[in-house]
Amino acid sequence: MLLVLLSMSNKADASPQVPCYFIFGDSLSDNGNNNNLPTLAKVNYLPYGNDFPQGPTGRFSDGRNMHDFIAELLGFEDYIPAFANSGGKDIFNGVNYASGSAGIRNETGRHLVNLKNYHK
């Protein structure tokens, strides 16, 4: 898959190679969805984002995550926005639904939730 994506970066056409890009996942893909949630799994402060052009955004890294690179290789002009920060028209280009400490089971990540502010 990586070879296919790298070969697509050599195309001269500046339009995106796909119409939209939707992202689902955990902290490896999160780009700011946790910022306003009642959780301890937040990284919207330094040193996270130290090497990212906009600074700390909620990415669990010091720079771009893998989906930022993939979006660039696919020809998108901008990073795919976090669902929490997306506007109405952003959904047509795709949004990022990933959330740090996400899991399939209810017990996953429970220790990171601020329970006094959490409503089921």
C-alpha cells in the first residue's frame, strides 16, 4: 500500500486522487477530537505538536501523523479536520473521527475519563 501511495505522489495533476478521506481510529490517528472531551487523554499542549506547523493541535505526536502524510500524498491541499472542529461543508472532503484511548470494549480507556464530568 505504501508503494501505491508513493507512486501517486509523482502525478502532475494537482487535484485530489480521491474525493474524500474519512479517518477512524485511536491516538495514532487523533488530530484534536479529544480536546473538548472530559478525558485525561488530551495532548493539546507542548511538547506535543512541537514540530507541527500550527503547534499543539491534539495530535499524539510532535508533528504530523500518518494520516496527514497520506492526505498529502492523495493530493489534498489541507489536513483532514477533526470532526470536533469541522464545519458543515468539511464533511464533503472528509473528516477525522479518531479519538485517543478509543477502544472496542467499554472498559478500554475508562481510567482516563474524568468521571465526575462524564455522563453516560
